[in-house]
Amino acid sequence: MARKVLSISSQVAFGPVGNSACVPAMEALGVTVYPLPTVVLSHHPGHGRPAGLRIPAPDLSAMIGSLEALGVLRDLSAVLTGYFVANDQIFGVARAIRRLKDIDPALIYLCDPVIGSEVAGLYVPLPVAEAIKSFLLPLADIATPNRFELEWLSGMKFEGAGAIEQARQALGLKSLLAKSIETTNGRLQTILSGELGTQIVESMHRKNVPHGTGDLLAGLFLGHLLEEKSGPLALRKSLALLERIIECSAGSAALDLTLLRRRENQ
């Protein structure tokens, strides 16, 4: 059966992040993606002040409704959400996800709670972070936060991989994919916990990695999960490809997605 995903996140012209990173990842894995932007920007704010525009919440909800009316979202495999700029966007998206899951309880919802980082702290307005926690996480089949985001959402501080399972249970998540968990030896762990299985993958902690790796991992993981039906296998395959992309992007201000284009054209 065809794999189809509705992906709702940011869109940029330069330096793939948000939908500009996760959509190519899923398409390279043979997934049909319907991307809807929450905001359209010239580039990630990490490159300087961007120009762009936000999509008003009523327009975002109307676009989802129009896709439903066309029948485009019939037999949808999954929904992925990432970056939001306003809490009212989240309210409408949450209603749409509940509606889609009522129609098809097997629909997978991956919530990438893009709210902050260890370096920048909370970089979305507080009402946005609170709305993600209150309205989107309870609907999620899997969430993919980084360490800062998981600590903020759960109110817990982490010391060791065992705390990941405690945080998952505290948030009531079916499955959790925790990204960028630093170890005592200076490496990074990506940890899967919950109904999709248990897996820990360790990788080198690189400096000056371009923005967008978290968005890219979310797209790769969901794409592989829909194909493999195995959380641990999907994670291992996703991180193997992500590592190669990071290596290809060394010294660049933006992620180099050439490997994805090559894979898609094979």
C-alpha cells in the first residue's frame, strides 16, 4: 500500500530545516508527502534575521480541510508535525489530527516538539511550547524531542539513559525517540523507548553541525518506520544515513542533501 504523510512544519528557501529537511528525507524513501507550512522563511534564524511570513491559523486549518474535502488525506499513513509559530495554529492542527485518527485509528502521528535547544534555550513563545505539551503530545504515537525539549516538557533532569523511560511514562507517550543525549564520554546517544521497541545508538559528537539534523532525523525515522514496521531497525537505518549526510555537510553552513536526491533517483 502507498505510504502517504501529511507534514506540517516550517519551510525555508536556504539551509534545509523543518519541512525543507524532513520532506526530502521521506520522499527519498518512497513516501508521498503533502507538506503544509506553518511559516515560510528565507532561511533559519541561525543564519541571521530572516524575512518571511507566517501562515495564519485559520488559513492553515482551511488548507487541511481542503485536502480532506478533495480526498487527498484518505488512506493517510501518518502525520508529522514540527515547528509552529503560534499556539492557535496548534489548536487547529490538533483538532485535525483527532479527526483523522477517529477516521483511521491506525494512523501514526509523529510529534517533533521543536521548542528549543541546549544552546539557545526555549526559542518559541511560551504559549507555543505549552500548547504542544497540552494539545499535541497527548495525541502522539511517538515524539522526537532533543534533550532540552524533553527536560522542559517533562520537568525532569536527566542523568543516564534510564531517565528516558521515566520521562516517557511521565508524559504518557506511547513511544519516545530522544535525540542528542550527551554521554559522560562526550558522545551522543539517540534512544528509542516504548511500544515501538528499545534501541540505543551512539554516535560521535561533532561541532558546528548545520541546522536541521533533528528535522531530518524525524523524517528519516518516520519514512523507515512506515517501510520496516520496526522501531529499532528504522532508527539504525535512519542514523546511518544521517551520519553520512552530516559527513558530506562538513564545513558547510547548511545540510547537503545530495545523498537523498541520489537515493530518490536510484
